[in-house]
Amino acid sequence: MLQETHKAEIDDILSRYPVKRSALLPLLYLAQREQGYVTEAAMQEIAGILRLTPPQVYETATFYTMLNLKPVGKFHLQVCKSLMCALVGSDTVIGWIGAKLGIKPGETTPDKLFTLSVVECLAACGTGPMMQVNDDYYERLTEEKLDRILAELRQTGTSSLKTGPFMWPEPAAAKAGA
Amino acid sequence: MPTYEPILLKNMLQPGYTGSLAEYERTGGYQAIRKVLGKVSPADVTAVVMKSGLRGRGGAGFPTGVKWGFLPKDYQGPRYLCCNADESEPGTFKDRQLIERDPHQLLEGMLLACYAIGAASSYIYIRGEFVLGAKILEQAIKDARAAGYVGKNIFGTNTTIDIWVHRGAGAYICGEETALLESLEGKRGLPRVKPPFPATHGLYNKPTVVNNVETLANLPHILTRGAEWFASIGSPPKSTGTRVFCVSGHVARPGNYEVPMGITFRELIYEQAGGMRSDKKLKAFIPGGASAPFLTPDHLDVKLDFESVALAGSMLGSGGVTVMEEGTDMVWAALRLMEFFYHESCGKCSPCREGSSWLVQIMRRIVNKRGQMADLETLTDLCKNIAGRTVCAFGDAEVSPILSTLKHWRHEYVALIHAAEAANLIRPEPVGTKH
């Protein structure tokens, strides 16, 4: 139960808003962080915390694409396919991932490690093709980079190739000793 | 190549600038709020912003000072400021950089706006995917709170201003200001019918101002250096100041370039962004994010200001310039954008909800060489029945890729249909409505 395990965090979230329902998205995020997706039990509990009916929680949860109502793999690969990324090769990236992991968009590998999703614009149009893996952005993807990212994710759970804080064109490097 | 004085990107262009509170203060940060708070009246702050000519950087280009002026003067209850950081217009990636590289510049802008409109609470509605941006902002708010810039009794003036970060969860429509407010209230992000406008009935039905990240980030500079200085930059009197233009697509150096409004697309694309990425010539460009109609090489000398781009039949919008080279299939490009709009239609208004799915089906049919000539009329007819018939501007936006490509590159549609006729392949495609 979230209320027992995360009481302080829930109280902190609730304190930010004069109307309780505003805390709905933050609480759904909290539930998703704990279990990887938003379970029905979590939605019931959140409804209780915010004095909402379960359908009110469900109607909101189903509107937003970032809330997973079904389990996803440990690493959720989300490749942008909007025009700006498509112009610089996002379809090729989707093809690479499909070939390397043997999954199509919407599918998860049998070991439950990777889920591939094809998504719309992630606001990294100048550095496409790009993808988001869980919380992190990976930009200016090449096949070589993709291989490294997948290998590092498998080994360490994260990858050194993630990008940000974002600036493009890249800022000048600080002078040595400055 | 002419160089211009950067304003918003000035700090982050310094080598090694990390955007921490100490560094922001060292470059003159938080001086504007010190100068203003308790010393200049809120009405005078609004007057300065009005005089500067600052217009909203999110897309619509509404004068910021005028927007603030719509708030009821005698209202006694709470008022709110919401920072629109739900950057999701395809082709736009400036706010992400402003947030992640110089968060305190935005916070100071928010403090000034809150003071001017009399808001004690403000929220930064940031798109859910910007996890790093949200973390950076939260840390920056924490630091600013510890330093006494945010919270109760700022500088002993008895002014309270609080700022919180609220993450969205992946919905383009939440960049529309009333949908943003609905979402912030914990509901589905469906735009509200206007009037009443947020200025009187906004967040929790209270007077509310929603401003874009880049708009707010301009405020400390305007208050420090004066309205006259700001109004002298760019293309006065109607398009003042600089803009951070996001150049993407087939250019040599895509990225964010801050230039005064009023330079030409030719200069932005060929000088700032280094020209085309190969010897292929420019075929088309989108001047202001996915919602803006496509333009052709004939429009390269159009000036980058609100009026000039509107006169050319498009809009400056969010400042996302996407360049396409010779050889790009324009019907395919329009379909890609149409798929985006179909996916993101919130479903509130029938013309947009149903129309976007029909448009995608017809476009897919044409691209797959199964189209017929009558489809072109159907497309035009559908577009005309969506634009202007929806609660928000999404309806106008979603038809612009198809209408503008039909206008400039109709022969490409016709060629695909002729190919279908030649192969005698005209038969209904299985209806594909999967997102």
C-alpha cells in the first residue's frame, strides 16, 4: 500500500495543491515508479486518498500515454517517429531495434527486458534520430551507438551514452584550468 | 556571417556554464527581481512589459502585457501563474534547452510575472518526458528557496511567491492553455470552451495567466535593461526581441539559434544552420512547428517575424523550422504529420476526432498507391470542415500539412494516384486506424 510505504512523499505532493484532485498525476507516477505500471489496486487506493471515485481516476489514467496500464519490460525503448526524426532516419532505427531484439513495436522481449514503442515527438528534433529509454534521452543515434546502448543497459542497467542537460549546437568546452 | 547578441542563451554560451544558482547570480541573475520587488508597483511592471512589445513565444504570439492586463483588478481571491513547459510541437526544442541549461533565468521570470499579476502560487507544467528537466527545475527551486528568492516574505517585502513543478504525462494537447489547466486539475486534458478565458476563470476557476517558458525567460532582461532596449531589437513595432529558433531536418548544423526577429529564412537556414546537409537543394520548409503550413524555396526571403510569415500564408508559431531537401516525398511528409495529429487529437470535438482518422486513412491510401482522383476533393472538403469548427486551434493546425502540400505539390499526389490507376490497383484498402 502506497499510503504506508510513501506517506511522507504523498503528504508532500498533497501540500502543493489547494484542490486534492491536482495530485492525481503525481500519485499515478508514484504508483508507476513502484510497480513499473499502474495497477488497478493502486488506482483504487489513489481514488481513496483523493476522495475521488475509481472511474474518475481511471478516466484520467487512460488519457495519458506515459502511464502504463500494462506491465512493460525493464527497459522501455521509445523511438520517436514524427516527421522531424523520420527525415533523418528514425524508421531505420526502428528497423535496427526490431532486428537486434526480435520485437515489433508494442512487443516485449521474452526475457521481459526490452519493450519497443514507437512514439510521437519528444522535442529533440535537432538531434534526431532519437529515443527515450525509461527516463533518459539518447540522441543522434547510429547503429554503433545503439549496439553500445543495448549492451550497457543489459550489463549495468543504464548507459553512459544518455544525453543532457541539453544544448545543441554543443556549447564550447570550458578552458582547461579556467 | 553577421553575429547577434544573444539574450536568453547568453549565459549558457559561456564555456563551462552549468546553470547553478551561484553562477546565475554571478552573471547578474536575480538583480531584476531585487530591483522590482516592493520598489516598482505591479501595474508599472505590466506597463513595462506592455511597452516592450513582448509577445508570447509558445505559438499564438499574443502580447504578454495585454494578457496580464485582462486579469480582474479588484478580485480578492487567489490568482495563479502557470508556466507552459509542455513543449510538444514537432520541430520545437528550445524550452528544453532553456530549462536544462539555465533554470534560474526561468524562475526569475516567473517571480516577476507572479509579482506583476499578484499570484502567490505558480506551477511549471512540464511535459512528462522531460524527466531530467523536471529534476533540474526542482533542484533550482530548492536552491532559490534556500537563498530566499522563492517562498514567504521574499527580501522582507512580505511578498509570497511559491513555485512547483507539475509533470504532464504525454499529451500534446496539454500545451493548449485550457487543456493544460484541466490536466493540472487532475483531469483529462480536454480544452475548455472559451469564453470565459483563463484570465477570469482559469486554474480552479480563479484568474490565471499561462505563459510559455521562453516568454517568461525574457522578463528579467526586459526589467533590467528596459522596455526601449527590448523594443529596439528585432522587427519593431510588432515583433520585438530575439527568438530561439529550432532548426531541424536536412541542414548541416541543426540546433537552437537565437537571432533577432526579422532576419530572413535564408539567413537562418544557410548562415546560422550552415545550409543544406548535402548538395541536394532545399525543397520545402515548415516555418513554425508542425501546425504551420509548409512553405517553398520562393519564401526563403520572407522575414522571421509574426506578420511577414502570416502574410506568406503560414505562421511563425513556436519557432520550429524544419527543412526538407530535394527528393523528400511531400505526400509522405504530410502523412507523417497527419499521423501525429491523429494520435494526439484529444477526442472532444467530433470534426477533429473523426476527421483526423479519415484524413489518415485517405492519406495512407494515396501513399500506398491505392488512391483515386476523388480522394483529393474529399481531403480538401474534410479539411475545410475541420478547421474553425473545433473548441481549440488544434483543428486549424491539423489540416495545415495536407492543405499546404496540396497547394504547392499537388502534382505529387496526382502522380501517386496515376500510378494507382496505371496498375489498376484502385480498391478499398483495409481500414487501418491503428495509431
